[in-house]
Amino acid sequence: MIQFDGLSIEKQLLVHIARYHVTRANVSQVTAFLAAGIDWEALIRNALTHKLLPALHTTFSELPKDLIPRELSEALAASYDNNRQRILTLCEEMNGLRAAAGALEIPTLSFKGAALAQTAYGEIAHRTAGDIDLLLHKDDITEFIALLKQRGYRDPYGPAQEFSPRKRQCYRRYQCQYLFVREADQLMVEPHWDFNPWTHAIDMDISSIWRRAIDIELCGATVKIPHAEDHLFIMCVHGAKDSWRTLRGICDVAALIQSHPELNIERILQRAQAQGCMRMLLLGIILAKEIIGAIEVEKFDAYISRDPALTELSRHVAENLFSDEPKEHNIWSVDSFRLQLRERPSDQVRSLWRTITTPRIQHLQIIDLPDKLYWLYYPIKLVYDYVALPCWKLVKRIRKIPPGSRSDPELEKARSRAAWRRKADAWGKWSTRQAGYGNELNRKLINLVRILPGDRVLDVAGGAGNPGIDIAEYVASTGSVISTDIVPEMLCHSRRQALEANIVNIRYCVADMNALPFVAESFDAVVSRFGLMFCQDHVHTLCAIRRLLKPGARAGFIVWGARDKNLIFDISSKVCSTFFGVEYTEKKVGPFALSEVGILECHLLNAGFSAVEEFEMRLDSKPEKESRFWQPVIEQSFDVDFDKLPAKVRLALDETLEEAFKPFLKGEQYHFTSSMRIGIGAA
């Protein structure tokens, strides 16, 4: 079994919870970790990342109550109930869709989601709610899409629906699914005609999966799903496609095998071998055994021993699973990990060739060619991907990077994400303490943007919870909030706060503010608090945000004012520069990038906003003498953890900061005024 001794105690505990969630064995290992002392916030954050919040509830509910904080137990129970309700809503909609499709003689097959939860875990709420995944025959896709549109669904990536027949045929050749979203309740439906993109060169026998499909009772209806042997095969191939990014995917495979002892593994292996997916299937089985421990692998030993690549692949997955900077595997790019998943050289070559040469939607949008000239998209794709795009990136880098510097923009983005990941714990740690200060700003945004109960609001760069949670509470149950951030670790803290406050009308999306994946004209308001300063191209980002607003709807942005008007940060950063050499020097990107008077208004006007206003807002603060108010500012802004500093360094740092802030001490309180600039505009 793979050991995770080098991980934090919270990550090790999560692995044991995952094992108990599937096997219902060795609960003593969970209690042993709990007795050692747990950072509950870190545990919740990791459970959210790995989509195992239901596992926390089901495991903790069987343990002595004194081992778990009462507030956490209640929050997990509420989350579990909300998850169940969401799944019931998804099932009701799925059954309605299937009935409507059946009336049109369109057969559907449900997989993953509630169907998998029921067959693998025996309980629909034991797996986190997601979307509705349906397999259809390729010839039925067009008619089914029309049905979805009748029921209020829209494709957020709409251009694929407007293509000419030839281009639409191309899209459906290389893709394997669509995504449709219904704005009213944010339900998502993914109609599939295959399980993998054509570029991956996986020729699954879809007709046999249809032939072997079985019926089960699910939420009061008879639903057709894949046979357990096929479902296992599908989940292993799907996990490989997603590079096994979460523990939940591995739990799913283990639970399927555990709950179906009658599975004919030899038959599954023969089918996988015939389709060139033996290595994918065996990797999923090895991970289930080595991480979850649910499977006796003697029957696989002969197959595993013949393929030494499996050892390296499983090691890579295990290392990447809990890495603070996991390696990203783009499904549309040439990727060595994905190529190594194929045991047949011919499949590797086909996948490589298709990935390099196949035009995709972005290439079809470069120029609108008539169908008879469709063949020109192949050289267009090659020139765009391997000549024009690299040259454009090179020119952009030369223009934007000062002489003598040669940093890679993509590398800088990766470093930025890594920095925010490191700072995420600090933001979560201090979010409660800063709530009062933040609430005043949130109320100001709500009033200026004219947010009303029932509105659908987008919080861009929402971080650890502000202002999204306050707005979600304000718009009430008839409204909703989607909070985005560039790294999931920040959003985990917001999820935790929402969970503790039993706020269920806020959802989360990991997204760069420069590429927000939402339907145009779908929000009643957009807000961003201390986020806009960190994007590379402010006007470009604002244009993208304006596109998401309904006509006449408003957006509001809070950014920092001049640095010399924000003395807590200014003085803290100067002291930190002395100690750690990490002084902020950003110009175009950074906390004070939009501090100049009038620049925010100018950017809003250039982005096409109307009724634009910009003004200064000042907030007074009076921290107590002994409050060490500088600690949250330093930990959130710099890669510094006071608790991990050597005692002498921490003492010297505190003494230096006390001396630097001494002119602002009056009696037992410090007196400060912070300056912010607020920009408002209408679509």
C-alpha cells in the first residue's frame, strides 16, 4: 500500500477517511490521527479539493462525539443534507429529460453522478453532487440539444452550435461532449456521444456498452446505466483522462469493485486489452488497491508484472495527488503522461498525430471558410499553434519585460498561482478577524452596485470569502452568488465559512479573471474587492466582465488607494524588506496598480461601461496596542508565517514594527486611515 508519511497530518487523515469511506474497516487509524491534534480548517480544505466532504460526515458521524468539534459536526451534517437535496434535484431533472427524450425516441444512458453513487456506495449522498452526464447516440445529439434549449439550457461556449454542418461535424468528431447550463438554477447537463476526445485515439466499443446496459431504480424512476463491468472501465479511462487529480475518482473505482464482488475481472481486462486501454484500467485498479486498499490484486499480478511502466505512472499520480504545485495535464496538448498511459506504440503515434494536426474550435473561429475549403483549417491550425502563437508570445514578452529580464509570462503566471496557494492559509486564518472591516466594504458595494434580493451575482477574485458570502446572505434563497478565484485553495476557505454559516446559495469556480467561463448577459451584478489590480490587462478583463452583465446591470470594483495613504501596509512592507527581502515592487500588476486617481474610471470607460463613477473611500481603524495588527497584513501579503519564525526573529520583528508604528499610538490604541478607490459602471 502506498504510504503518505511525508504529508501533513491532515492529508494523511483524509487518506484514512477515504479508505474507511469505501471499506468500512480500520476506523482505529482515523481515531488515532484525531487524537494527535488536527488543523480542522486544513482538513476541510483538502476534503473540498478532493471532493470528499460526504466522506468526512459519514466517518465522523460514527465516531465518539467528543473527538469532533460540535460546530464542525453540525456544519458537515448540514452540508451532507444540502448535497442530498442537490442530488435529488439533479435526479428529478434527469428523469424529466429522459422522459422527454424517450417521447422523441431518443435513448439515454446515465453514468457517473447519482447512478454511480447508488451502485458503488449504495447511497446517492455519499458522493458530491455535480452535473447530469448522459450518453446518447451521436445521431441523436442535434435533436437532444434542441430539447435542452426548450428546457432553458444554454451552451456557455455557444459558437459550436452556430457552425455550418461541416464545422459542426468536425467539432463532434474531435470532441466527446457538450456542456449546457440552465441559468435559473445553475443545473448543468453534459450530453456525451463518447467518453474521450478523438485526439486521445481511444476507440471504445460504445455499441457494446449500450448492449450490456442495465436498468436500476433511482430516485423513483427506472434508469438505464452501464453494466458494472463497463462502468468500472469507463471510470478508469475517465480517471486517466483527468490524470487522477482527486481522491474521489480513486474511491469511485475502489467502491465499484468492493460493491460488485461478482465482477468478471478477466473479461474486463480482455476488453480493455482489445481496445488498447489495458494500462489505463490496471492503473486505476492499482491506485484503488494501493491508496484505498479495497482489492485483492493476486489475479492482476501477471498483467501488472508484464508492464513496468505502471510502477512509474502510479508513483507520479500519488506524488501529484497532494502536491502543493500539482503538474497540470492539458487534455488538448501533447502530454508525456497521457502518452505513457497507452501500451501500444501505434496508439501513442495516433494520439500524437491527432493532437498535433486536428483543428479545434478556436482554429475554426480564426476565419470563416466555406465548407469546400475546410481542408485549409489543417495548415491554419499548424501555423497558428506552432508559428504564430509562439511568435506572438515572444513579441509580447519582449515588449512587456524590461531590458535585462527574460522571465517567461507563462512561468510568471505559474509562480503567481503558487504564491497565492502559499498565502491561502493566511487569508483563511485571518478572514474571521477582519470580518468587521470587510463587512463595511461589502455593504458599500451592495448599495453602490444596487444589488437586490433574488439577484444572481458574480464575485470575481473572491478569495477566502469576501464579499461573496455577505452578498449570498443578502440576496437570500431566491438569489445566488458564484465566487471565482485563480486557485482552489483560496475558495476552500470561503466554502468552509459558507458551510459553517449554513449558506447554500453560493457556488465556486476556479477561474482566471481573464478567462471567466460564463454565459454572456447572465448576471445581475458583478463585484470584485481587491482583485482587479492583479490582472495583466485591466481593460481586457473589464471588457470580459461587462460581457457577462445583463443590459443595464452594474459592476463595482474596490482597489487600494495610494500606498502612502495606506500606512499599515506601507510601514509593514518596509520592515519586511529589511527582514526578508520581499518588498513589493510591482508597477503594472500589484496591490497599488490602480491607485492613481482617475485610472480606474479611465479603464471602465475604455472597456465600454456607461454611467461610470470613481471616488475615494476612507476607513478609520483603531487597533488595540497589544493586538499585533500587523501580523495578518504581513502573512497575507508576504510569504511569511509568524508561527514558524524562530522565536528571536519573531521578537525582533515585533519590536521593530512596534517602534515603526509608535507615532500612530494614542493611549492604548493606534489610529489609522486606509484609502480605497471604488469604480462603478453599467453595461
